[in-house]
Amino acid sequence: MKNRLKGFAFMLTTVVSSLTAQNVVVNGPDGKLQVTVSCPEEGKASYSLVYNGKQMLESSPLGLETNLGSFVKRMKLIGHQEKQIDTVYTQSRIKFSRIHYRANELVCYFSNDKGQKVNVTFRVSNNDVAFRYTLPRQGETGSVVVNSEETGFRFPAGTTTFLCPQSDPMIGWKRTKPSYEEEYKADIPMDVRSQYGHGYTFPCLFKIGENGWVLVSETGVDSRYCGSRLSDVTEGSLYTVTFPMPEENNGNGTVEPAFSLPGSTPWRTITVGETLKPIVETTVPWDVVEPLYETEHQYRMGRGTWSWIIWQDGSINYDDQVRYIDLAATMGYEYVLIDNWWNTNIGYERMGQLIKYAQSKKVDMFLWYSSSGYWNDIEQGPTNLMDNPIARKREMKWLQSQGVKGIKVDFFGGDKQETMRLYEAILSDADDHGLMVIFHGCTLPRGWERMYPNYVGSEAVLASENMIFNQHFCDEEAFNACLHPFIRNSVGSMEFGGCFFNRRLNKGNNGGTTRRTTDVFQLATAVLFQNPVQNFALTPNNLTDVSPVCIDFMKEVPTEWDESRFVDGYPGKYVVLARRHGDSWYLAAVNATKEPLKLKLDLPMFAGKSVSFYSDDKQLQPQLRQYNVKSDGKFQLTIQPQGGVVLKNN
């Protein structure tokens, strides 16, 4: 990754003297988003958010409990500083390739009753707030343990929620949860408790009545902190930041993060809008983080085939992988992903031969690994390699020598700091060996596309494999697809592993679960779901039993985007997005409702242009027509139930 950073900052307000009770206000550059930080006489610090005169977050608590002391009660605001931030950076693995980040920064300096200091930094752009705590060195003490956070988010009455529950620890397949693969509930009142009673995984979407929308998440989590989540709602419509459960990862590791001093927590992020446009288009997960290391390697993004998703474990053999390599070559794809058991079913020696065969077809390879062997019951191999630094480096040296381009590491099952350290260690060692990394059965990526140059995606969602295992998830496919662009995929790359064209989701296309959505729906998700390396669920038989309209589209669809725009939609009902790759604009739309959806859209990116229009005919079969869009960009279309539409400029 080549990050070109250009920035400047200058002081607006210097440190001010403390007052008995203070409010400090900072606005976004356009003046609509306002953050007020308060510290009244009783000494409990808080903040609130107003957007365009509308209350989006009510007075919400700030503070940390640490082993050094409490930064919750009897606090004083002893000063503050403000400055402007104006930064341009480039990034090939998110929804925009060039990002211009402008924000106003407010640093509030607090002191507790023992004279110990903590700073809270707020960065406020036009639609985003990011804030974090910084602890200076406290005397001779060089480190701190954070026992808990007081950090909260208090929403106005009448707010409804779009949330994914945190699961019980050590449940599910081979005791690998939590893995961010639970089911969302849409438009639910705040007072409904989470399914397991453990709160909710980030990101969390809230509808503030008629006033707008708020998306809450976090970014910048690395080896120096744990991954967090939101609690269940408490009295007064308050959600608080909560640390991992002790039982996660088989009880290994502490739930209380620690870091050296001076040091900072991750950023808590809040995206605010009167419409869903700022929610979908936010770049705050990457705006406030920096690359953690430079790379000497040129990593190539792209598409891949993946036998396991439909052909399952039995396909992890030499002959079937040859068929999937040939499929990738026919499609013009860059990669093939070979999943679990390859180490025994193919073996290292024959894998070397298979890699050479793939290279002869101009196809490169990703190989699957388990993350560990001691914090779950996973048997699928290779195991006991990625968690051990000596074994990991030895394995990565072999991978590099064979010309393997990436690894998929699976089954983590926890958010403790120890686990975050493992993610970072895998990424760093992989970059030393020129390897890209995809994570599955894993946590949410938190700014990792910018932080780690060889990171190319995470599952962290109820992804495509669940449609193989249970008909319920096939039945809910359209509903879930209409959630992800607004929530999960808004804050990070999402390696979903979709685009099914088998009607029956088994090897013979004649049994197993049944797909409910149309083929054009599947085309649309190739654009809707953003991940820089996409492993699609195509099968060799699709070359002859699927319309050439679909196959030709899938040969051309990119995985890198220069621009992404929200057009229309409502979470869980329908979504319309536009994305640009170079000079090519793609518009993708899907419908989760039970009725045909007729939309009148403003599409300035297609104004006066000829477009290819992919849609479902009356028999719900794919059709391709050519249209000329009017010079005003007005365009009408109909999306069938569980169907889709795609436009592409010619």
C-alpha cells in the first residue's frame, strides 16, 4: 500500500483555565454537527451531539476506571485545545480510493481528585465524531490497566435499533464463538434485550425517530487494546462500552486491556446524518488511524474461486482443485482459495505441484489455516501453526518459497487483547513474507485496511456458508443483504464469499438448501458487498448452466472502487448503491420486500450516457438491455421481490 499523506494543522484556541463548571463546544467544518463536552460541579464528564439543530445523542458519560485511579467521578476540566485537521490519503482497499479528511479537533484536559490526568480528544468532521482517551505518564508508573470504560451513548426516546447480538462464548461449531455471525434484528425498540444478554457487536445502527440516523463503532484497535462492544440498554436509554467476556478463547487472556504510558485507547466513532447517505459513505474508520508499518511488496487485489463453499470438504483434493483453478482461469480471475484439510488431503509436496499448475494458468493461490489449536476444538488442518511465532514464520517462509500470495486464517473466537495481538502478529509476519491475509470466524476489522498494508478482508458477519447449512439463512438472504451496506460493510471490508448461481446449494445442483433470490440479485451483491479480494461461489457447472449474461458480468466485475455513493434504501428492505471503478460506474440494487419495488432515481453519474441494464424478466430470469439515460439523470426502474438490478455505463 502506498499512502500519500499531506496534512497541516494549526492552533485555534490555546489552553484555558479551569472553571467550576464548563461546557466546551466543537463543531464540524460545515457547522451542522456540534459536540458539547460538559463537566459540572459534581465532576462527571459527559458529551452530547446535535446535528442541524436536532438532538442525536443526549448527555452521555465519559471516563475510565484504571488500576492507577478512577477517571469517572470528581473530575475537573482544567483546559482544552482546538486545531483544524486537513489530510489527504489514498487507499485501494476501501470504498473510496482518495479521501480528503477535514475535521476540527478538541482536546479536553481532565484531572481527578488525586491530580491524575487524562485527556479526551474529539475529532469532528461534517458527519463523524471520533474520540479517544489518552493517559500521560503518571509519575514513576509506566503502564496502565483499564478495568472498565464509563463511555456511553444515550439516545433520545423513540429511537429504534438495528443491532447484532454478541453470542455466548465457547459455543457453536467446535466452541469457536463469538465470531460476529449472529442475526440482526431491524427496527427494534431500545428496551428489547439482546438475544444472549451480552449486548451487541459493533457496528450498531440507530434510527433517531424522524431526526435521522446514528452509527456507532470503534476503530484503531491493535495489539495495545481489546475489541469492545455495546452493552444492553440501561436506564435512561444508555448503552455503554463493554469489554470481552472472561470465557472467550477458552479463558485464555485477560479481559482488561493494558498499555504503556503515555498511551491511548482506540477511537470510538459516531456517524450522524439526517439521511442514510453519511452512514453508507463514512470513511471515519480510516480517517483517524495511520499505517502501522510500511511494506516492500506490491499486493494485487482481485477475484477468486473457492470450491469449499458449495462442494464442501470433499472437494479439497487435487483433481477438484484443478477444476477450480481452470474455472478461475476461464473467468480471468486472479486467485483460487483452497480451504481446510489441504495439508492432509493434498499434502505439501503435491500442493507445490498444484501451485505450479495454477501459475501456468496465470492463477495465484490463497491457502486456509486455523488460527490455533488450544482455544477451541478445531480439528481441520493445518492447526497449531498461526498461533506460534516460530512455527508461523517457518510456515510463511515455505508459503513464500512456493509463490503463494495469501492466507485465510479461521476460527479465532474472542476479542481479548491477547487475540488482537495475534491478529497483528499474523499480519506483520505475513507482510514480511509477501502474503496477504483474510480472516474468517473472526472479529470486526477496525481500521485495519489502512493500518496493515497486507490486510485484505474479514468475514465477521453471518456470511455465505450459513446458506449451505440451513434453509433459514437462504430464506433471509435478501433481508441480510439489505442490512450490510448500512451497517457491517459500512465500517470495514466484508469477505462474504457469495454470488451463488447454483439454484440448489450442493455439488450436483440437485439437493441441499434452495436459493430464493434471482441471478441478477447475485450480480448486484458482487457490487454491493465491498471487499478488495472477493472469493465468489461460482462452480464449474455454472459456465454451461447459467446465462452468459451473468457469466460475462462476473468476468468483468472489479473488486476495487474509487468512489461509492448511496442512492436509496432502507435497512432490511432495499438498497441502491453506485460505485465507480476508473471511468466505469456500477449501480446495484436489491429488494427484500414481498412486492415489486418501483423507484424513481436521480443518477447524475449516468446522465446522458448509454448504460447496460441487468434486470429480472417476468419469469425472474436475467435479461440485459441497453438504455440511454436522460441528460437530467432521471431513471425509473423496478426491482422484483428477492430480485436485483445492475446498471453499468458503456
